[in-house]
Amino acid sequence: MDGVINLYKPTGVSSARHAYRLRPIVGTRKVGHAGALDPFADGVLVVAIGRATKLVERLMGLPKLYRTTLRLGVTNATLDPEQPFEPVSVATPPSPQRVAEVVGQFVGSIDQVPPPFSAIKVGGRPAYKMAARGQDVRLKPRRVQVHQIKLLRYEYPDLDLEVRCGRGTYIRSLARDIGSVLGTGACCQTLTRLAVGPFHLDLSVRLDQTDPSQVCAKVIGPEDASRLLADAGAGDP
């Protein structure tokens, strides 16, 4: 079987491990996801199968939509709930006006340093493996595109955001940088990917709740997937 499928990835599992659950269902080991979600995150995971793996680069170029809850007043090495939150001393919580002002500073084309606990290679080695061993990981800033940030709710220490962004944007880094400017520190408490281009959460396939034959019926063939990408403005790389 060849094609593209919109999967729901639950929390507590890696993107690769969840995508590989498709192998016995679709009858091929040639399966790859188009953009990982951290284990603590859930939501849309677009997976290419067989011949459609040639579409992965185009799929990764699609804009992403996330919903996240940031916890202000804390920090840690992973910038997420994978490690215990470490309190940051905050004399006075920032006002809603200040929070809105700071959040707005991160919309547009920005330079962002990826988190040390990421899959980016440093000298051929994944940064997260080096960071887990206590090694000093210094990653270079990268230019990323944040199209829009909606401030949904702010009740200190929780800050709910909806973020529409381009390829390579780390929401954990966005949390760190917003917290840095506010002087409070911040980590991602929750993260859900609502959409990848035309692939939306409400139509994603939940493997634990779907019969294998119905999973196969949800696979979009390579030609149809290519047309869908063209309609979404994702041209050839």
C-alpha cells in the first residue's frame, strides 16, 4: 500500500514508534512521519507509506497549528513535563497587557534557538542524547516563521496559546523565550497539534479505536495526496 494518512498520536509515545504501528496494517516497512511530535504532545501526525514517502519533504513544509498551555514561573532542562518543573522566583506576576505585548513580539520571521533536548544533530549525534548525558549542548539559532499567535486565556501561572507556524518552529523554545522576556521562565505544560496544512485533528485516525480495514480505507493515494498538497500551496521542494 502507498499513500498518506492523517494519524492521531497520543501522549506518552514517540512519533516514530506510533507511525511504525502501521507497518503490519499496510503491509510494508516503508513508513515515515512528516514532522515529529514530542512524546508529551498529542495530535496530528501525518505519515507517508511506500511510494508516498517521496512526499515527506513537501508534507513537512506545510504550516502547523498548535494549541499549548504554558506554565509560567517555572523552568527545566527539557522545557516540558518530561522533567519536574523547577520554580522561578517571580515577585509580581505580569499583567495581561504585558503578556499580550510580549507574545506579540514573537509573531513573524524570528531567530529561534532549538531546545537542547531535540533531535538536531551536533557533530553527527542527536542533541538530546548529549543533553541527557549532561553534556553542554549549544545549538545555533535558526530563522523560523510564526504566522500567528492567539492568546486564548491567561490566569497566572497558566497561559493558553494557539500558534500557527512554519517548519522547524519549536513550541518549547517559544515557551522558553516568552518566559525569558517576561522574567518568569516558562515551560510547555501541554501541546496539541491541531493541524498540518489540510490535515486536521477532527479527521485524524485513532489506531486504538479503528479496525485495520478502516485504517487502510483512510489512506490517501500518492496522486491524490500530491494534488492535495498542490492545492495547499506545497510545491515541489
